[in-house]
Amino acid sequence: MQAIQDHRALRFLTAGSVDDGKSTLIGRLLFDSRAILADQIDTLEKRAFGTPQADGGPGFDLSLLTDGLEAEREQGITIDVAYRYFATRQRKFIIADAPGHEQYTRNMVTAAAGSDAAVVLVDITKLDTRSAGAGAPVKLLAQTRRHALLAQLLRVPSIVFAINKLDAVDDPAQAFDAVRAALLAFAAHANMAVAGVIPVSALRGDNVTQPPRSAHNALQAWADWYDGPSLLQLLERLPTVQERTVGDLLVPVQYVARDGAGTGERPRTLWGRIAHGSVREGDEVQVFPSRQTARVAEVRVAGARVDSAQAGQSAGIALDRQLDVSRGDWIATPGTVRETDRFSATLAWLDTEPAVIGRKYSVRHGNRWVQARIVSIESRLDIHTLETLDAHDLKVNDIGQVVVQTQQPLPIEAFETNRVGGSLIVVDPTSNRTSGALLVRAAA
């Protein structure tokens, strides 16, 4: 396992099927890392029991720490993405609790888009592990496969499988080995790199923050057959996303600051988060779609003037001459960006209305909105067999290969090389629903 090269916070999401224990796992991480205030615990215990409980463990449902919506508490499910923060001596963490229901897959995609890692939970009580003894592979749940594939498509660098509820099976060692073999076989078939397969019991806290051989771990019997790290120990070692900081510059313009414009103080400042490369004073840059060029007169970060800024930083760029630049434009190194109005892409469809050939949609690339249509649907992925099938439309939660035509040329990049320049959001213009996510493969 690669050790962390920096101490930046690790952004990770929990994914998997409904009731696999995602919210409970996060609640356990927060509780065991002491990231919850005492008055918060008292409030939740009073809500659950009418009075705070004795020390020694949480006297409430741990999932209540993340399921904050009234509808979530009433139904016992996660609907929206909830973000929580905690830290250990080694690292800081930002957790996204994603829903497991197929109906809310779009929320899971939203959480995965900016994550450094994905923890895909597998509820072992839902799987038939006895068939493994007869040589038959364990059949994984569809949503487990779907969420893992979406995390892979969205270039989440580290995918971890956490096999949950092992305290509820008679032979945890045999059950874990059977499910682990099925997960690794699925990952190999999908060309998916797996950072680890970890046994846990989120409810009891076994192997979540402390390894089995720890005196703090309730399930000492695990030490007889598992000598790997706990889930938290693994997360502390995972790398963060590292976009390339050298080479060509690419910045989507998010905001134009006009302070001082026209008064001779300084030109307008063009703000955006650098997608890749770096920028410094004196660099020549090109603006899209106008294709005009200028030189960088000033670089600002957090309001202060700096010598340079690099990928991952939000920076303000002032040019040496006034150009017509607005939100949605792009700034790049001259001659490095190819504009195109037709490209092939992977489409993860999230709307109940199917994606059909010829229909017009609104797409967002960076901070720019344009009209687009699907020219052709080349294939659909069968998440059970991982085979590509012929398709004339894509239904909710389908993943397919498509060709898209946009009304105006865009500075498109392959998603494989850059997540910002190679991704687009698809929106239904009639309902304003987020309908899908486009991951660019190449210009058509």
C-alpha cells in the first residue's frame, strides 16, 4: 500500500446497497475518534430513549449522526449526501455518506466526483456464502457492483471494499474469504484496482478504528484469521488525488472581479480553480472561446499577490490587457487546447426519463452551459456480466457509450487525463433535473 505523500485531508465516500451499514459505519468512525460533542450525544440519546444513557458506548442509533433529514429518520434510509469531518493524529478526513437506493444514485455520483477514495460496504448477511463451499462463487448485489463501477468510472483513485456485519454470521472466516474472492474476481474482470478488502462490524466497532489484535477490539476471535489493518489504518495510508501541476495550464473561469476596473488601479481578476498545470506572472495564456491571447500581469491566491499558483488551488489571474472574459470561459496555455463540438463519452444515466437519440439537453462543461444532443448510443454495460450490449436508449442507472454533439465548440479533454476538462453534467431543460454525467473518451 502506498504511504501518503502529504498531509492533505482525505475526501472519501461510503457507498453500497441500501441498509449495508454506511451511515452506521460513519457514525462509528465519528464516535470512536471522539469527533462528537458531548451535548450532541446527549441530544440524540434523549431523542431515542428520553434520557442520556450510561457511559461505555453510544445509547443511540449511530446512523442518526449523518441521517439529518426528517424523511431519512422516519424511513431509516439515507437520501441526501451528508458530509462529516473528523481527524486522527495522522490525518484529517472529509466523509461523504452516499445513499444506497437506486433512486438516489445521482447523489452517490455527486459525492464520488470529488473524492479521493470510496469505501464500498458489503452486507454479508444478504449474500449466500454457503454456496462457496460447493465451488460456486458468491453472487454480489447489483448496487454493490454499480457503485464500485461508478467510482471507477469517476476516477476515484482508491476503492476499498468493507465487508460488514461479520459478527452476525456463524463462520466469519469462511464467509469473509468467500465474499473477498467474489469481490476480487469482479474487480479483476472490470480492470479495477482495489486498495483493500477489510472485514468490519460497524455496529460493534470491530476492526473499524482498532485492528483485531487490539485490546480495544471486542471481537478477539478475528485475530485468529485476520492480521491486516483496520479500516481507519488503511484510510490513513491512502493517497489524495494529485492532478498534474507541471505542464500546460487549464482554468475554468468561475468569477470575474471588477474591483478597480476602469480606474487605472489594476485590470479585472479572473478567478477559477486550476484544473492542471501552473501559472505565474509573465506567462502567455489564451482565452476560450474567443481564442485571444494575453500575458499574466498578476496572480492572486486568497486575496494576496503571489509569484505562481498550481493545480488544485483557486487562483485569480489578471491579464496585461482588457479582454472580453466572463464566467464559463477557459484560460489555457496557447496551442494546447483543442475545441470540438462532437465527442465520444461514457454516459452514466440518472434520470427516470430514458436518454434517447436526438433529444436536446443542456450540458455544463466547467462553468459553461451549452445545448447538446445525443447523436448515437453505441452500447450499454451489463453490470452483472460486464459485457457491452446493443442499446437504443439508456434507462435510469444505465451506463453506456455515446456520441454527443454540442451547439458550440468546447475545449474538451479526455476524462482519463483530467477530471475537470473531461466531464460534463447533463440536465433536462424541461424539468431542470440532473439527468446524467458525461465522461469524455475522445473527440469524435
